Amino acid sequence: MAMRRRLLRVLRRAIPKPRPPPTPRRRFIHTPFLLDAVAVAASPSPSPNLFSRSSGSLPPLSPAAVEEAAPTAAAYLVELAETVLPAAQVVAALLSAWVHWRSTPEGPHGMVLTLVGANAAVHALCRLADPSFKMKHFATSLDNFKSGRLHTLLTSAFTHIHLDHLFKNMSSFYFFGSNVACVFGPAFLFKLYVSGALTGSAFFLAEMACLAPREEGFGGWKTPMLGASAAVRATVFLEIFLHPKRMLYLHFCIPVPAAIAGAGFIAADLWRVKKGQSGVAGSAHLGGAFVAALVWAKLKGWI
């Protein structure tokens, strides 16, 4: 009996034990990209678990299921691109502006030129894109605001209706923005530009909600607004508040004291808001002037 037990021990050691199959090395939480979108669309389950742990393998799909799910996957990709692309364009433009003035000795002028370049680049891209894409992601409107496209409050300040609109805004911003950046620094100008754009969009939405005629046509509550006018007005009015006696040259040839020119700008914008349907967003201009007034009061130590 003892000999038999020893023989069994020797045989157990000599015969190798079967090893379990290898497990995948990489396990990850996945989100529904293109292949997942096809699988989800073809799955009979109404609420698939999109964040379950997976080994990376997908169930086999028949050609009919893939053909049926292809439109759903394509629509998902189009919606994703329409949501991410405009924000990515503006973020890239702002980051390039920040990096440029940080890496060049001509910091103040570099900030002005890169913001002007960002406006020109985004305007050119929007000219190549579909007009509906521009109105959906680069224009401030109540429809966009109610639809959750809040990025339009800022992206609308980086594109314009036509080249003449772009030239007028950017030429004014170049001269006045250079003075502001040289005195207070490029970061100050950057914050002033963004604050003026956001406040101008907020003022415009308030006008559309409270003052505009209750109709859907031009001048009604569905009227969109785009352009850097509010951000430019914030820059211009800060210079006017700081130097009210300085001479401004309207249309590059008409000398007018800054205080009188500023009063004329405010009066014209108030008339536009009262009249409505003027084609110019006077409320957005007033929003930019409001930001300049707050900044001026802060510099004076009044607030």
C-alpha cells in the first residue's frame, strides 16, 4: 500500500496540470464610438449599458444589421462633429493667441495681431462651411441659447457677416487694442475682449426676449447676432473713458473729441434698440460699453 501511494505521488508530479486560458491584458471602459454605435443600433436591447467593462471584442454582426445601423452611426458622428468643432476652433485660436504673446518679445502687439488673425481664420472657415452650420454654432440667438449651444455666446465674437464687417471691427480693435495692451498688458486685453463678447451676447439676448417684436421674421425674437462689435466696443470705450479729451478720427478723416464720439455712439445704439429692425445689434454694443464702464470704475477704485 505504501509503495502504491509513492507511485501515485510520482505520477502526479510528472504529469503537468492543465493551465487556464490566458485572460486579456487590457480591459477598459469604452464609450460608443463608431463600432459601438453600430452595435448599439443593431442591439434589440432598448437601454444598453454603454459603460460596462469589455475585453475589446464585439459580437458578430450580420451585413443586414450593419446596413440598418449605418444611418444611426453616421447621424451620431455628424452630431458629435457639429458640437465639438466650433468650440475646438475657438479654443485653438485662443490658445494660439495666449502662446504667441507669451513666446514673443512683442507681447502686447502679438496679442492684438493673434486675436485679429483668429477672427480672420474663423471667418474664412465659416465661409467654407454650410451657412446653417455658421448660424447654429457661430451666432448668438434665443434658439441657440434655448437649445443649449452656450458656446455661441463667445464664438459669435469670432466671425462676421462679410469682409467689410470684419475689416471695420478689426481695424478699430487694432488701433485701440494696441493702446490698451501696451498700458495694461496683453492678458488684460484678452480678458477685456472675452468679457465684452460675453456681456454683449447677454445684452442682445435680453433685448430679443424683452424688447424685440414678437415675430419670427427679421428683427423679431429669432434674429441672430454675430460679430466682434461688443468686444471691440469694450476696448474703444475704455480708451474713451481713460482719455475723454483725445481726438478720434471717424472714418480715418473726421476729428472728433473722444467724449463727444462716445456720447454719439451711445445715443445711436439706444436709438437702434428703441427702433428695432436696424440690422445692427445696438444692445450688444451697449453691453461692450457697460463692460468698459465697469473696468474704468474698477481702475479708478470706485468699485
